[in-house]
Amino acid sequence: MVEVTYYTREGLDKLKEELQFLKTQGRAQIAKAIAEARDKGDLSENAEYDAAKEAQGLHEAKIAKLENTLAGARLIDESKMDTTKVLALSVVKIKNLKNGAVMSYQLVSEAEADLKAGKLSVKSPIAQGLLGKSVGDTAEIQVPAGKIQFEVLEISR
């Protein structure tokens, strides 16, 4: 069963580029490593050959996983997004009611999540607590440090 995941155009393009790299240059690098190890003689006692073959298996598994992810990837038409409530791919500005800190995050798929870039996984506790909320709503969210209350200040795309 393929899991459907929603992506931004940027995130989807990044996945496709990574898959293309793995299938071309990545495979070529591994083939070269296997050939070099094979040239070193007896394969039954060649740890370098075994390591190269194991790396090849891991590489192919990564390709298969990316292909599976892309099979379930769906691009969201951001122009048709509802900005009255927090949804996947919404950009949400929130205020921590305890310390007054204001933060802005875009809720993205797990694969696109990058906290430093302000991209929060929709599967994270904070995103889960914000989904479906509207401007002015308060969300009480359980995080590792305890419960935190956030007020939704703004929703955009």
C-alpha cells in the first residue's frame, strides 16, 4: 500500500532530483567500487568487495524507498488552499502564550521537514495540535517539556 503524502513544488522537485542522482551517479560510483574490489583478487576473502556489495544493496533499497515515496506524492495547488483554518502546507504564525514568543512555520510532509527553514512536519505534536484551528483559536499542545498553549495569529499559504 502506497502512503499518500502532500508536497510543495520545491519538495517534490528535490525528491525527483535525489532519485535521479542515486540512479545515475550513485549507481556508477558503487559499480566502480565493486569493480575495483573485484580486481583485488579472491572474492571469498575480500572484505572490500563484501562492503561494496552491501553498500550496493543499501543504495538500491534507498532508491526503492524514494520511488515508493514518489508514487504516493501529491502536489498541492497552493492557490486553492483554504486559509481559514490550519491545513497541511499552511504557513501559520503562532504565539506561545506562556512566554509571548511569536513563531511562523509551514506545515509540510515529514520528508520536507526542516526546523531551521521554518518547515514543521505535519506529524509533529505541535502541527497535530494546530491542524483545523482558525485565527484566534488557542491550542493546548503536549510537548516533551509539558503542555504549551499557542494562539493562532495568522494563516497563509
